[in-house]
Amino acid sequence: MTDSRLHTLRNWLKGLQPSWQLDLDTLAPASADASFRRYFRIESKNPDFGTLIIMDAPPQHEPLDAFIQVDYLLLNAGLNAPRILEQNISEGFLLLNDLGNKTYLAELNDQTADHLYQDATNALIKMQLASKPDILPSYDQALLKRELDLFPEWYLEKHLQIELNEQQQEQLKKSFDLLIENNLAQAKVYVHRDYHSRNLMVTEINNPGVLDFQDAVYGPITYDASSLWRDAYIAWPEERVIDWVIKFWEQGRKAGLPMPEDFGQFYRDFEWMGLQRHLKVLGIFARLFHRDGKDGYLKDIPLVLEYAIACANRYIELKPLARILESTRQNKE
């Protein structure tokens, strides 16, 4: 903790000491994520404030505008997102209230899952009900395609050093087109885009605490559900996943969300959206390793690959994609 940004951060916190009674000696890393952002935790000598969180987002890499915009959207929708207590936009720092250190990932088990996922469902529906067009960037065809292209570029070519033949390239393109067509046909809502067990915190009041939402967009209604229940970091038996998705669909329709009347259609949308996400995630995890030197995500690749293979095999139109995915598993072994 001796870098130049830390020195700048300490100077900013010194100026906040009179208001927040910060104890600078307690400043310590809280977490880092897959981007340039990192987080610190600091204690206040005022027990009413308790511990606070500082976001460090270098402006040249991670401008704060999107985080601040989405934070207010979520708070206004009734979600438990961090409250911005102080901001330093020019240098890239925010002082936030602390939503604790109990992630869903750490707390989920066979006994807690139904309750925790019900809370996450309630929060997701609140966010989706607040959705309005032309507020957040659109999850459009170009963005969906850009994400899918991470799979051949970073996972196949860079990570596995696989070159597809012409027939496989054409099959992959057709599969991508089918997925994008389905994704774009879905009703559009606010999409958190990383609504999963590492970004949901277990809180005593208004559970869950919701983090890492700065990349939110306006897009397919099943996206966050697929992030939540086809989670890259924890897996559940298919029958439990179906049960949770049914409850989400039933509650969402009752609340007035634009969901299909037929659950079969909704579940297919959920699966195809999840497959788009998993192909993207395979590319991102490989890129984090090869470009950014972060190897911590490599261990999560097998689960994501299994999700993708299982889903592609369930649909006749996606069988060629399943074969490509299965060949990568064999190559990896």
C-alpha cells in the first residue's frame, strides 16, 4: 500500500476527518475486482458511522459517472445499494457506507439458498419494475456480438490455441446469430449485468446489498436471472434452478413485468441468454489471465464450460455449437 494513488487517497481522507472522524491508521484493503477498481475499508471514531468503504477508481480507466448514475437508480428503486457519502470525481474516489463482508457466495448452502435467493428475486423485480428506456446504454446487437466474439478470440485462439476450420467458423457464426436474435426479442429492463453471488452481500436489513453495478444496461429481462442461477462460482441441481426461475417468473408476472405467458418460452429465453453470457465469460476469464495477468478466474472455467455444453446440447439448433464446445474440453484435457 505504498503506491502514488494511496498517497493521494490519504490526503483526501485527511480533509474528510472532521466530518467523518476517520481513523486513518485503520485504512486497509477490502477487495479488488476484475477491473482497475479496488476498495478499502476504514473505521470512524464515531460509532454512528462504523466502518466505511472507499472506492478507488482511476479516472483514466474507470470513470465514476456510470457508478453514480446506476447507484441512484437502484437506491430510488428501493434496493440496498451503497450510499455515496462523499465524492472526489476528479481523482476517482468515493466514500460509501459499508454493506459488510458476507457475500452470498460465502453464505449460500442447501439450508440458506431458498431464503437468500428469494431476497435476491425480490430485489431483482424491484429493479426491473423501475426500468425506463433511454436512461442506461442499450444492450444492443453490437454489444451482444462484441461480447460473443471474446469467446473465439480469447478462449479458443489465445487460451487453447485452437483454430476453427471454415465449417466450424460458419457454425459458430450461425449459433451466435441465433443467440443474438433470441436475446434481442426479449422484453427489455434494467440489467445489472453481474448479478451473482460475489456481488450480493448478506445484510440484516433490506437483503441483499447490491454491488458492482456500474456496467448496467437496458436489455433482456432474463439476463440477471441467468447470472444469478447459472452462477460461474456456485452450481445447483437443475431441478432447484428451475424451481427458483419459476418463482421469479410467477412473481414477475404478478408484479406486472413483461414476461411471456408460457413458462417454457421464458425458460428457453433464460437458457439462451445464459449461454450468451457463458461464452462471453469464457473469453473474459481467458483475457484476464493472458492480458491482465490475473489467474484467479482460471479455476472457474470448467463450470462455465459445463453450463455452456449442457445448454447447447438441449437445443437441436445449437448442437453444432455443443460439438465445438465439447472439442475444446477434449483439447483442454
